[in-house]
Amino acid sequence: MWTAIGQAFSMVFEPYTIVVMVVASLYGLFVGAVPGLTATMATALLVPVTFFMPPIPAIAAMVTATAMAIFSGDIPGCLLRIPGTPASAAYTDEAFAMTKKGQAEMALGAGLVFSAVGGIFGTVVLILAAPVLANFALNFSSFEYFWLVLLGLTCAVFITSDQPLKGIVTLLLGLLVACVGLGNPAGFPRFTFGHAEMTGGIGMIAMMIGMFAISEIIRFVVNTHPPAELVVEKVGSVLSGQWALAKKYPKQILRGSALGTAVGALPGAGADIAAWMSYAMSKKFSKEPEKFGTGHVEGIVESGSANNSALAGAWIPALVFGIPGDSITAIVIGVLYMKNLNPGPALFTTNPQNIYAVFLLFIIANIIMIPLGILCIKVAKRVLLVPREVLMPLILLFCVVGTFAINNSMFEVGIMLVAGILAYILEANRFPIAPAILGVVLGGMLEENFITSMIKSNGDLSAFLARPIALGLAVVCLLVWAWPLLAKLWVKSRKTKTT
């Protein structure tokens, strides 16, 4: 164990890895601070760059860029009332109200400091929970994995959408994309339409870049709203008063961090849902709920803790089971496979030094977030004044070049463009994208474990419920499916009782 930890330290504190982390941090801060450029988009654009990196620096770039982007999304939300990332949208109005009251420093400082605190909390849970779950997962067979993947897909539908039917539509679309090509248990070409390029399936990375970057570019092109104006000329010291907030709201910090980690670990949820849930919980349990919406820092403290703790939480199912907790870890899983760090319990036993290195990367990323975040806040005015008319064509260029570099194929570029247009149309009609991504990532795993289980049981479906863990997962899965109906029946029965 100690040998593995020593190897992890040597890999992480290598000069090349440190330089990668600093550069990725600055990149993540910039992307998060520009309204419309999301943390997921930042991760997708990094993928082609990681082709040329060793495994640990590649993961370092992903971890630091996403952590920084989630935080820096608070900056335009606070100063412009335009959230930089979806995770910042939950408390944008609150932060902007504080800015108008002359408290921009306190709002930005709370977002920065408690994002770092939440991130470290989530990392501690990741360090403690992931190895335990990995040992538990060693008892899993194809039956348990089938139900686990099915549960992950189910959660993606019911958690990420207020309209589950639309979530089911995009999930089925993702599962359909996962069927394309020869990558199935029978090795039979499906949905290739006679094209040799289709036999390898739809490139997941090209599709991700399209859905998260090209769709944002299209959204910018069709957006006719004038740019917002800064309401403050200068931001002062952002750390002053943060210790007092920590002493005043310890329960809120702990509650937000815990909720964020738990929500992050649910497949398909992510930091944005964690932030919304945490803000709602903060208001519900607050002693001063009437102050929410008027520029009250309590909601920012709790939600800021939640959004970054969700990032670490999302890595728990990704590392242990290969099931992404959010769209960011869906991209990261692709990179892990590319670097021969296949997610699963074996990763903890065969290459423990790599796991310890990931833990270290999370700790360092959240520590350096504070000094680099202060620097970003100081230069926020210049960052926010970058003309998006200049920025978007450059991003489009990087998308095309990066996607082409994956396989030196224009076919991949075509996939990227089609995926971008499709994602824009879906989101414009309020169809969630996360279930589609989960469907693409987990579709092959679902089919493979189903076929393997059917072969093992000679076609006996009852074998899927014969093992205790498989039965437990099946019951949970069925309860999640039945929950909307049960909730309606409960509400109806309560109404009949009151009348």
C-alpha cells in the first residue's frame, strides 16, 4: 500500500503533471467564466489533447479543468446575472442581488471558498467509499451488473428530467446509437447501411464534442439577446468575512457537501441538479427563508458546497463500476479506456497507484482552486469582455481539428456536426441530453451482461432474481419505475382523506 502511495506521489508531483494541472486550471477557469461555455464542454474539448499525454497527466487535466469551470461559472452569474455553467444557475439571482447591494466580494468569496470545501469533502468520501465498494463489487457477476446498469439508466431518466417521458425518448435514442456497428455479442453489423465507417460504431468522443460544444455554438448563433453589462467596476478582497460565514453556517456547509456527494454518485445527475436540490433544501430548513431571493448568502454557501462535492461523488460509480455519475465522467470513462485504465474493481487491485494518484489530483485541484480562483475573479472583467463573436469561431475550429485528430477521419467530423445539431434541437424542445449520453455509454454494457447472463442460465429469466444482491438491485429498480405512480396514488389518497 505504502509503495503504491509513494508511486502515486511521484507521478502527481512530476513537473510535467504540475504544469498540466496549472494550464488546465487556467483553461477551466476561462471556460467556466464565459457564459454558455460549460464544464462538460471544457472536458469534451480536452479529450483530443489527452491523446498525447500519459495517463495521470491526462486525468489531471480533466479533474482540474472541470473543478475550476464549475466554480468560475459563479463569476458571470454574480456580475452579469448570466450563469457561466448550469451548476451556477441555482443561485445566480441570489448572487446578483448581493452584487446590486454592494456585496459582490462576499458572494464570489462564498462561491470560491465553499466550492473548495465541498470538493475536499467529496474527495474524502471518494477515498473512503470507492475502495470499499470495489471490494464489494468483486462479488458481482453479470446478473448484478445487468441490474446495476439498468438502475443507472433508470435514475438518469427520473432524476435529470421533470418530464420522464422525454427522458425515456432520449435514453432510447442513446441506446439506439450504442447498437450501431459490430460491437455486440454476436459480432453482427447493425445499422451500418453498407458504410464501412459505421462498422466501428458511432465515435463516442466525436458525439460528445458535438452534443456539448457544437450545440452551444449553434445556440449562440441563433441567440438575439444583447450582451449583459457589468454592474461593478472593481471587485475587492473576496476572502474577507469567509471565516465568519463558515462559523455561522457549519450545518449548511456539511449538508450541502453531503447532499452534493450523494447526488453526484447517482448516474446522470451531476453538479447542476445537486446545486438546485441543495439551494431548495437550504431555503426549506433556513431560519430566515424570507430573505432568500433578496441577496442572502446562506443559499450560496450551501449550494456552492454541493456543486463541487458532486464532481468527486460522480467519480465513485465511474471508477468502481464504469457507470458515469454525470456527463463529465461519461467523457472521462472514454479517456480511461483509451489509457488502459479500465474502470472496475480490478483497477483498485492491479494498479492501486493510479487510484491513489486520482485521489491526490482531486485534493490538489481543490486546494489550488482558491489562489487561482482569486486571480480569476481579479481579472474577471477582462475575461467577460472577450467578444464571443471571436471566441465561438475559434472553439468551432478546435472542435473540428480535435475530432479529426481522433482517427484522421472526416466521418468523425460529420458525426460531431450531426450530433451537435440533434442536441440543439432536443434541448430547444426541452428534451434532456444526459439520458442519451448514459444510453450510449452503458448500452453496450447492458446488452453484454444480459446476453452473458442468459447464456449462463440457459435462457432461464428467473436466474436474474436468484442471487441476493441481484434481487436487491431488481427491487430498487422496480421501485424507481413505480415511484411516479405510487406518488400520484399517495397524493390522491391524501386529498380524499382531507375532503
